[in-house]
Amino acid sequence: MTVIRFPRQPRDETVNRAPIGSVRTVRGRMTAHADARLDRRKIRIAALGAQEKRRHRRVKLSLPGRYLDSEGGEYACKLVDISPGGGRIATEHPPTPGERVVMILAGLGRIEGEVIRAGKAGFAARFMATQRKRDKLADAITWRFNMARLGLEEDRGSARKPSSGRATLKLKDGVVIRADVLDVSMTGAAFACLERPRVGETVKVGDMKGRVARWLENGIAVAFDPPEPPQAEPSAD
């Protein structure tokens, strides 16, 4: 039997073999993509941290109240500053660190927390609440913080809406506008009013000064001027 053998084709060294330079280029691109993904991840983490920091921004707010310690004692206290995540309380009878307390503060209601540090002048507590309750507390804090400095008049008929009330807007030329508060934050507010000043015009609301940022369908939005840097104060320790 005759066996037929076909001659092998000479191997082409250039087939399926990329130049060394191109391999290095591909590896470099892969490394660049990995670095880009890492950078994006770092940016997302930083953004989440900034968001959390904004959500827990601490503001000075003086409100009377009482607190109950773990042994059932009830003592008078006064709120010094607060955020949705915690607060600093002044009292003549501070609890011990690690103790759980219940604070009842005027305008904010009942808040449970854990004492993280204490001193002769008072204590600092970390609030123990669900995210929903923290969000409601943030609204209440914002409203109470702005009531005094903006001279807002609380609408008793809309107690469930922290941003409902009446305000007086004063323009640079002496014109006074009575407006309803639509929304309020630490840096600005929205008002419903018939007369709308031009964008950029200076406006004074209570003790706060700002400028008209934009027109709304039924009013204006005002951006407050940034506050002066606060002076350092001794802690409650």
C-alpha cells in the first residue's frame, strides 16, 4: 500500500505572533484601564464621604430640654449644637460615657442617643435612629436653625411641614415683600411671592443677607451670603 505524504508548509513565524512592542502597548493599556477604574472608585468613595459629611453638618442651635438617664433620673439640659447624627448638650448633671440617654428637646421632640464623651459642662451624644427618623430630624433642625436668623413666622396650621411659614424680604431700595416659605436650607431658601426682584438683587431676610439666585414659577430662590468663620470655643469636656 502506497502512503502519500503531503509536505508540511514552512511555519510562518509572523503568524499569530504580535510584536513585542505591541504586547507592551496592550499591557500598558490594561494597566491604564485598571488605574482609571481605581481612580473612579476612589472618586465615588470620596463623593459618598462628602455626602455623608454634608448630611451630618453640625450647626449651633440653642434649645431647652430635659434628658433621662439609664437609671430613670430626669435632668434639665440645653442643646448647644446638633446634626442629624449627634449633638452637644449642656447640663449640670452629665451622664457617664457609654450610657444611653433619652433627650426631649423643644421643637425637636424625643431623641435617643449614646453618650460618647462627657465633662463638667455637659456631654456629647451619638443619636440612635433609623434613616427615616434622621431625615425628619434634619428637616426639623434646618427649620429651627433658620427660624431665628431669618425671622420666620411659623405656620401653626401646617405643623407637619417644617418649611411652611411666613417671611419678610427687604430689598436694597427699602421695598418690603411678604412671602410664604416654600423651602429652606442652610445656604438658601425659596419663597412664594407676587413681586419678584431681578436676579442678582440683594435681599435681606431677618439677619441673613443674600441675592436672588433665580426666578421660580410662583416666586424666587435666594442664596445666602456665606457666614463668617466661627471663633473656636472650648469643648464640653
